[in-house]
Amino acid sequence: MPEQIMKRLVEEIKVLERELTTELPAEIKRAVALGDLSENAEYHMAKQRQVFVNARLGQLKKRMGELSMVNLVNIPHDKVGFGATVVVFDSSKNEELSYKLVTSEESDVSQGLISTTSPIGRALLGKKVGDVATVVTPNGKRELEVLKLTTIHDVVEKDIPDANGVAK
């Protein structure tokens, strides 16, 4: 999972670096050639874009560093962690829900993909089957009982072929 995200981030970094080193300098040069910079909208827009692109590049490179530090060894085998799929009972809604804990780039609540940094994700981290997580939401507290847990290790081990070359 992080590999796919890192690939997307690398692509965005390449695009932004090209814009920063090639396209924006050319735009600024054209705008300067128009004369009076104090009332030159093209110049000011290009300079604003340059600041934005620099800031975005900084964010992307920081996130790349964070993602490169994800280590499967540090993710628990018996508790909710990154990559886990969790079936919970939400007592406030009186229903079972399924969530998969993913990175913030992959999150899509409508698909049951929640970020490990979201309120629900943070509340579930470290929980085992039978534990109850309390989530504080704008609509009040929700209690989520962990009914079933499939960790990232369970998924990875299932995909590893056995001695006969058959995935488990």
C-alpha cells in the first residue's frame, strides 16, 4: 500500500519540480518583459504559484519521509494497526460496520477506508477483539466494540505461497 502512495507522490513531485524549474521561470521572464511589475498581474500570479509549488513540494517530501519509515515489523499482529480491517459494533447506531485503516491519502469513508489519523482510526488503534473504543464526534460519543480483526500480517501471510506454490 505505501508503495502505491509513494509512487503517486513521486509523480506529483516530478510534475511540480518541472513546473518550478522550467515553466514558472519562463512565465516570470515573459511577465517581466511586459514592464512595470507593480501592476503586472501575470508576474504576481506566477510568483504566487511559485510560492505555492515550493510549499507543496515541501509537504510532499515530508510525507515521503514519513511513509518510508512505515515498517511492517512495528505493526502489531493481534491489535488494530495500519492496514487492519476491523468489524465493529456501533452501539449508538445499533449496527455492525467494517473499516480498513489506511493512510490519509487513501482514506474514503464511503468505502470504509479510514485514516489512522482520523478520530475513529485513532480510537481503534491498539484495540483487540472484544475491546471497546470510545470515539468523540461532533454528534457526541460513539462506542465501537471490536468484533473481528484482520491485520495486515494476516493479509500478507495469506498471499505468500506455501511450499507447493499455492497462496494460503
